[in-house]
Amino acid sequence: MPESYSSDSSRKEECSLCGLPVGRSGIEETVNGELLRFCCHGCLHVFQILFNSPEGLPADFRKTELYQACVSSGLIAGGQTDSREITTPEDFEAGFARELSFKVEGMWCTACSWLVKEILRRTEGVLEAEVFFLSDLARIKYLPHRIDPREILERISKLGYRAVSFNDLCDGADGAKGSRDAAIRKDVLMRLGVSAILTMNVMMLSFALYAGFFHELGRESIRNFSYTLCLLATPVVFYGGFPILKRAVLGLRFQSVSMDTLIAVGTLSAYVVSVIGMYRGSPHLYFDTASMLVTLVLLGKFIEARAREQVSRGVGELFRLAGGKARLCRESGERWVASDAVGPGDELLVLAGERVPVDARIIQGQTGKRDSFYRLDESILTGESRPTKKSIGDEIPGGALLLDGEMRVRATRVGSESSLNQMISLTREALTRKNPVELLADRITHWLVPAVLVIAAVASLVLWAGGLPADEALLRAVTVLVITCPCALGIATPLAKVAAIEAARSRGILVRDPTALEKVKDLDVLVFDKTGTLTEGSYSLREVVVAGGSEEEALRRVAAVESHSDHFLAREILRKARERGLTPFSEAHGRETMNAEEETCGAANEVADHFQYFEGLGARGNVQGEEVMAGNRRLMTSAGLTIPDTLALHAAAMESRGSTIVFYAWEGEVRGLFVFGDIPREGAREAVSALRSRNIALWLASGDSKETTGTIAKELGIYDFVGGALPSDKVEIIRRLQKDGHRVGMIGDGINDAAALAQADVGFSLGAEAGIVRDASDITLLAGSPAKVLDVLELSVLTTKIIRQNLFFAFLYNVLGIPLAIAGALNPLIAVFAMLASSLTVIGNTLRITRSRRE
Amino acid sequence: MFELLPLAIGFAGSLHCLGMCGPLVLAYSLHVARRSETMAEGGSASFSWRHGIFHHVAFHAGRLLSYGLLGTLAGGFFQAAALSSLFGGFRGSLMMIGGILLVFLGLVLLKLVPLPSFLATLIAMPASFLNRLIPPLFRSQRVGSKMLLGLAAGFLPCCLSWAMIVLAATTRNAVEGCFTMLAFGLGTVPALFLVGLSTSFISLKVRFPGERVAAASVMVTGFILVLRGAGILA
């Protein structure tokens, strides 16, 4: 049975006749509507001879006896071409494919990532492979019964890169990973250091040679100089430059020409010419070029690696967080387990100073302070350094840091569903997406290297034929090679993109699609969802209208009753009460340990007894012996209570504006009502005016009634609003605006806005607290504040500006350099410096994104 | 030593030739085998070359003949040209040009560079002429038809044989050119001879490296020619 040659996805590109890879031969013919490719014209003609016989074109040449004979004798790899009709073993196997992502350390330019990709694709058992240089990530699809992931990792490690699976990354103390990184860096630093010192000496001596003294130096002295230079330069080229040379050779083996090839060719040429010159006794030596080249390349890579670290530091932290440990509580006691091993519903204990390992709900604990709130630092997720306050029953996201006290929590979302892991996978996805500009740059770089080699070779040949001495021509070639090295081009866009994603993340903005980030600055219309986006939520307690007694008393009593209820209105009442510090809270399911202070405060444990809940009406309970009721009109009238006219009128007025009314009563009298309605979020008004000042038109769309929507719109200062909008209506609004030529952004909460978010040019979703990260939106504002849109806008403008600048700088050096180099206006040394300068310019420029901070 | 190079290239490249000429061999073998099958008492339709050995010999003889012819023509043309004063001084440059052509063809063989379209159209004409001639030759049972087939096969467009023709041309000698091509052809014979037999031996895993080796040797030959032409190498 013929075996397939390559197990990667290019299996389509095999010659339809002989089965050998088609490569770039570009020979195609359409037969019976099917496009066939051939590896050479010979195969094409043989094919025509064989299958275009006078009997007419066979309906399916694959069914002819000849074809079958060829297949069975192994000439043609029949399996692949028939894959559409016959299920080949390969197709069957592919169903078992599994995906694996891992980190590859030690790649120092995009060509390294091509090399690793090539190697991976040629490994047996690997179906697909993708490698991303800037994020040091590799993603493969492999057949687990054919190859073990460990083998894959080993294979890459043997080449000199470190391949580490993500699980291993988090094993053991963080120090382990740190020390691995440190070891790699130490090695590079060592090579750099040695090279630098030796190169400086080389430069000194070379300067002496250059400086015109060689006219007066005798042959003897020249020879002494030369030998010394050679002695000094050799370790630089072969020890310092060893990684470069090794990668160039590897690249050659896997036909992946890269920048290292350029550098290696340049360095070795200069070195060899110098050695030959040394034997001939010529004073024209270029050891300094060779050494300087190696040293500066090492330096450049070192700086680039540091920049990458700086730029993507936050992402690494996220990964670290995800791999932590959790304190699991069982009847037998507490146990440390890996966060991955926590299941939903498990009880965990979190102490002050520790991070919550997974998404969880607080069940009980001690706050460590007077009041009933736990303070958490969620800055790693939302970018807000102000602590958030949570209480029992609230959900907290994994990764939040408990500032004081201790708490028991019940895990809600674990594993890949936890908000932390979702953030990580989204970030990873964003980091690995390439926009069209990047793909283009990649392709250019891929072709540039061989093209440069050819240009350099041709140029030097032509110059030599034209009469220039051979070594001079060679040197011009080396200069061309060096100046054209596209290192800067390779990182111009990607580095900025990674920096932008990371800068966004540190502000609590999750970017799923980097192209969306670029589009943000072009938006001229923003459509806001109302409920939950610009407002707190339609059932926030806006007002307490009292007919007798105080607000506090009302809240206290009703809260005591409502503490038994799970209704969202009840929770809102409880929350408000807690905010005002009115009740020591306790959950219906557990008892809290009160500390001494609270006892002496005299706050009684106000939980109502004899709780009764009436569906659709309200609730009732006994607080300190008195009956307290809370509910709607019907509850009141059914209990025989009359509502005072003032209250009734007020209620009617509020209801007509869309608010929800809850009456409360005790001691046989209706004492007042709670008004629930929409309140604008904190900072929403300011955000709106800031956006308006940037000339962005604003729309408010909501499913709530026109009156309610209109009220909020007016409060915020938005003139265009639509009420009673179904999700499809929202899509329609956006589409109409887009047809009018506007670039529309939509901000919503993702559940019923999914379609609208997808329709908009850029979709923003406001992440809820225990963030369920929405799929439909390009950008998620984790902090839950619409004001963050401004941050995104600024970041978008900045990033695009910097990318353009980077590309400009990267190209500038290359484009200017080639003609200058050929004309001989540059000597290799200057070229080397220019190359480093272009890389540094791009890196420095990009760090401006990382350093930009609000306030 | 250099003279044996075409033989080596033919051998290495024969694995590549299998891809193209192999189906041709199989094609006529089918017809031959069918005929002999009806003659024998049942038995499987194996392409045993025992049945058609003369046909195979004739085929290969025809191929070698056409190669030899081409080589003679190539070498002889430049021999004649060398005699004329016009080209006399250009000995070195002919080698260099030939060498560069070889390198280029090697690249095409490696499928790194597509063949320029004007060359493709150039060969399309005679190729289509051949296409019309060849099919009846398959079915004929006469040995002579196989020889004609072999002759035609030798003219099929194939970068490897072109490279060898260029090599032959650089010898600037009709006899040497002929020998070059014959050596090449001889190298390709064994593999094609065994087409009907072996299976795993000629799997893609073996053929592909074989083709690459051939392409590489072509390029190396090209380099050597260039160096010779430039006077660096003797």
C-alpha cells in the first residue's frame, strides 16, 4: 500500500501522475472539471498520452486499469487523490487527531518559527502545525497513537529551542521556570560578553591597520597584526556566533532560509576573505566586520528578548495564576490540590493574601473588618486597583486576591469554563491571530531573504566582471546582505500588536481580535445597550418613599424578611441594606460567627421567623414579634390593608415611567414603598460627554419601553434613542447606520445583544463581575464600566500610529541601504550598525505603548 | 571520472524517471500481458516481464537510440560551431552558460522554480504531435512498435534529460556528446526494467529523495562546469 510522503496538509499538491510533490512548478490542467496538478511538463504530457487516448477522455481516469496498475505498483500515490471517494486510512486516522499547544522558548526571530514549523510538519504523526514567534506558542494537531507529545517536545528541544508544555510550565515553584529562563539568558549573555570584549580588541587593532599606518608598516608587522586579529576574531565568530551558524545550517537542512542565513553568510564570507588575505599578507582584512556583525546581532537579539518579556509580562502572569493550587475542604480536613482538580461545588478555603483559584461563590467566613464585606483586589483581571467589596452569596472571579479575613467559597465554574481560563484562551487567540498586514509582512520577509542572497551574489558578480577586485566585490555583497536583513520588519507589527494587547489587558480590556482594536479609532457611531450597560440594571433600588417611620427602619425590617427570599428584588433590598450598614447579614443556609464587636454594637440578629413567600405577590415574616410584609398592591389588599392615596398616586406615577413598585407594611399599616428602576452607572454620564466631545454620535437602544429609555437617555445626554427594540431591531439599526456609511460600534452585555454585536464593526461587551466572557464580542470591558471605551479608543489610535511608524523605520533602513551598499558608499561596519539601529528603533518605539498609562 | 557522471545521474534520477516513464511502461505492459494471458491457461495478470521481455528490450533500445541521437546532435552542433572562427574563442563561456543552465534546470527539478512559460509553449507543439502518434503504439503487439515508443519517449520533455543534453553540448564533440547521453540512458534502464516487479522499493519515500539527489547532482555538475569555464578548475 503506497505510503504518503508528507503527513501535512499539502497532500493535495502532488503530481496527479507520478505522485511526487508539485512544489512551485505551476503546471495545471483541468480535466473533466477537475483541476490536476503536475510536477513537470513531462508528467503532463505522459498523462495526456495515457489518458487522452482516441477512445475519448475517460470519464474517470482513476478507474482505468492502467491507473490502478500504477497505483498498485507504487508509482502513483493513489490514496491521496482518491480521498474524496474512498476513506483512506489517513482520513480515518485524522478523526483521532488531538490538539496540543505548547511554548517554544529560544526563538529569536520569525525565521526560527518557520523552522520549527517545518520540523513539526515533517514529524510523523503531526497533521498540522502553527508556530507564533512573538508569543512563543506552537499549536499542533497530532495523532496520539502515532506520536507521543513528549517526543515532539524532545525533537524541538534537540534543535536548541526549549519546548515546554503548558502543564509543565506551572509545575513546581515559579522559581523553576524562572531559573530555566535565567539559564538561557545567562548563556546568551555569556556569548555576548565574550564577543563584545574580543570585538573591542579587534576594533582597536583594526583601527591601527586602517589608520594609514600600514603604509609604513613592514610585512612583518602586518603579519603580526593579522594573526592576532584572526586569533581574536575566531572565537567571536564560532563561539559567539554559534547559535546563528547552527540555525543557518539547520535552516538549510530544512530549506528554511532565514535572517540567520544572511548573517551567517555575511560573517563567514568576511571571515574567510580575511583568512585568505592573511595568508597572502594583504593588509585588507575584515575581521572587524565579522566580529562586529556577530556581536551586534547578539546584542540586538538580547534586547529584543527583553522587550518581548516586558511587553508580554502580564500574559505570563495570567498563565501562572491559572496553574496554582487550591485548598480543598473535605470532612477529613483541608488538602492542597491543583486548581485544575477542583470540581464545581467543591468547597475551598481562601486566606488573606491568597488568590481565589477558580470562580466561586462566597458561602461564609470572616471579613476581618467591622462590616460585612470582603475586600478583594481584582486588578489582575480588571485593571482597577481599587478593591471591590463582596458579601456572602456573591460570586467572585478566579484570580481575585483576598485582602483580609478569610472565607469559604464554593466553586462554581472550573477548568476551561472559569473566567480566568477563558481570558487566557482569548488572549492566546488574540496573540496568535495575524491581520492581513502581518501576513503580508511575513510573506515579504520569507521571500526577501533568498532574494537578497541572489541580489548580493549577482551584484558582486557584476561588479567583479566590471573590473572591481574580487574581495571588494565580495565586501559589497556582504554589506548588501547585512543592510537588508529584515529583522526589524519581522517584528514591526507583531511586537506592537502584542504590546497593545497586553496594555489593554492591564487596563482590564480583553481584546479578542486585534484587527478590531485597529478599527476602533475609525468608529463614528456608538450604539449602547441600556440595561446593564449604561445602567446598573433595571431593578436597582432608586427610592424609598416613606409614609411613616424612617428609611433605615424600613430597610432593616424588610431586609430581615427578604433575607429568606431568593427573588432578585429581595436581593437588591438586601444589598442596599448592607451598603448602608444596616443589618449584620446572615445567609439562610448558614450561620456566621459574629465577633465580639458586633455583639456589643447591639445590632440584633434580625432574621425574620415564620417566613412566608407568596408567588407573584410578595413575602411576609415576623421580625421581633411583629409581622412585616413586602409585596405588590394585591398582597396589601389581600391582607386587608389600604394604601394611602399619596403613596398610591406616587406609585402610579412611577409605574407609568416603567419602574417597579414594592409596598411594605408592618403593624397593620402600609408604611411606604420601594421604587425599583434604572439608575445610570457610575461614570456613565462622564463617559458619554467625553465621547461626544470626540465627535462620536451616540445611540441608546433598549428593549424597555420608550419612556424608560427616554428618561435614561436624557439623564445621560444621549439624543438618539430607541425603545422597545427587539434584538433584531438593534441589528437593523446598526445595519442602517452602516449603510449610511458610518462605522458603528456596539456596546452591550452579550446575552441578547449577540447578533447586534456581531453586526457592528466592533462589538464591545461589558463583562459581568464573575466574567462570563462572551464570544460574540471583539472586545470585552472587564471592569464593567462604559468609560473604558475611551481607553480602547486611545489605545487604538496610539497602536496604529506606532505600527505605521515601525513599518516606516523598518523599511527606511532597508530601502536606503541597498543602493548605497551596492554603490560602495557603505562599508560593512556601518551596515551592521544601521541594522542594529533599525531594530532598536522599532523596539523602542513599541515600548511607548507599554509605557503609556492612564493617569 | 567526470565522464561517468551522467551514468550516476541517470541512476539516481531513474527513480524520478519512474514517475514519468513508469506509467508508460506499465501501459504497454498491460497490453502485452493481456495478450499473453489469453494464451496461457489462466494465471494472474502480473506484469511479469518474462512475457514481454523483447518488448521491453526494444523499448529501452529505442530510448537509448533517441538519447544518443540528441546527444550527438548537441555535441556535434557545438563542435561545428567551435570550428568556425566566430565561436572559437568562446570555449569557456559555453561551459559557463551550460553550467548555469544546468543549475537552473536543477532548480526546476527541485520544483523551486517554475519553468518559464515560453519554454513550455515551445515544447507543447512537438509534444502534442507525439501525443497523437503514441497511443496506437501501445496496443500494437509488434516488437518494433515498442522501439518506436521508446524513441518517442526519449523525446518527451523532461528536465533531467534536457540537463543531460546541455551537458552533452558542452563537450563540443559529437562522439562525446553521444556517449554522455548513452551513459545517462543506461543509468535509467535498471529501474524502469524492474517497474513491473517491485512495489515498496519504488515507493514515494524512495523516489522523492532519488529525484532530489539527481537534481542536486545536476546542480553540482552545473557548478563544476561554470568553474571549468571560468578557468578556476581544470
